[in-house]
Amino acid sequence: MQKYNWIRFDWAMKRLLRNKANFSVLEGFLSELLRREIKIIKLLESEANQQYADDKFNRVDMLAEDETGKIFIIEVQNQNEYDYFHRMAYGVSKAVSEYLNLGQAYSEIKKVYSVNIVYFDLGQGEDYVYHGTTDFFGIHKNDKLLLSENQKLEFDKQEPKDIFPEYYVLKVNSFDDVAKDTLDEWIYYFKNNEIKDNFKAKGLAQAKEILKYDRLPDGERIAYKKHMEDLSYKASMTQSYKMEEKYRIRKEAKMEIAKKMKTAGMSTNEIVALSGLTKEEIDSLS
């Protein structure tokens, strides 16, 4: 029987970390990611914050402030979808529109940070942490568009990117398991469900206690075991599909080469010896 020490972060987000008493775990992670002290004020209620039977839905919106007292919205998502980039765009747009009250000026829009923890291959890239902001450059002079001095004073911002959403993507499966800094310690936990004794990242000490498997009620432990079994089954199915697809592609390539051999006048026995195909497969080639 598989032994669990700490529960997966995606499970914790849905079951434990929505509890105000456990906010210190998310605050620690976000403080390490954003490199500033983050305090969660409250979770924001929306349709996406409800619990779904389908494990794909795992979005947490929260209202937070940093050490300077600036208020902003943080969105944390963890889903496995082919169109995930589109999902990121939708989630941020929804956060911006939902939390601007009717009649408020656009200048009241809060900064949104979209934090995306993904356990699958998203796009192409060699890194495991990506950060995206919005900048504007002239198409003729390649100069960077900045705020006017009056805008800087009025909005307390320095650049347009300070107004627009920022995106973070953590590709957990691309991490090499070598924790080089405190953010890496968090990513190590995301990937391996393990918190090492020498880890010093903010929030991990609390996570080490709060997210212990043995602390779950009996019913939750049963549900968690089923969740992990389902993940293992899905991973096995994905691996089987990849192997079958690889075999199919290699088989098609062999058949194509055999067809050329046959056209060139080689005998069936010669093609069998060179290609590894059966006589029946070669005879079926037109």
C-alpha cells in the first residue's frame, strides 16, 4: 500500500486552504513567488470557487495586500487542459470584470496576478517558472510606451504593466528536483508531495503540519486515496496512449519503406528480413 506523508497541493487547495485558519500556507507560497510579503484578506466568492466533482476545476481567487498596503487580486489555477492558455486569459478577464463594482471608475480596477500551477506539458520551453507582463513598444521607433507624469501621480503606477495583469506559470513536471532557492522548495513539494526538514521557504513549516495526510479525517483520507488512484490511472492511460501512438507511427514508417522495397522489385522474403514485418503485412501492400 502506498504511503502518503503530505497531501498534494491541488487537493489541499480544494479541501483545506480555503479555510481562513490555513491562509498562512498560501501566503507563504505567494510571498516566495512574488518576492514580497503577501497577506490574504479573503477569498473572493465566485462560481469558480465552488467545489466541483470534476477534479479539473481548481481555481482560487483571493483578495490580498502586500507590505505597502496595496490591494490586488491573486488568481491561482491548477487544471489540465489543452486550451489552458485561453483558460488563463478567461480567468483574468473574469476576475477584472467581476470585482469592479457598477459605477466605479476604470482607475479602480485592481491589479491581478494569475498564478498557474500546471502538472502537464504547457507549450514549449526549457524553464519551469515563467513570468509574463504587458508592455507596449512603438512599431516604427521601437520606443516603450510609458505613463505620463500626471498619470504616475494619479494612479501611483510607474508603467502600464503595473496596471495590467501579470501571469506566472509553474511547470511542475519540468522541475529537476534540485531546490536552488526557497521558491524551488515549494515547487519540489508540488512535484514530490514531500517537504524536507531543511527547507526554509515561507509557509512550508505551516504546510508541513496542516497538510499531513494523517491529520485528515477518515472520510477525507479515503477520498484522497481515491484521488491519487485516479491520478495514477490517468497517468497510466496517458503513457499507454503515447506508447501505442509511437508504435503506430513506427509501423506506418516500416510499411511505407516496405512498399518502396516492393516497388523496387525486392522479394517478400528479403523485405521480411529487412523490415521485421510479417509476410501477410507485406502481401497486403498495394
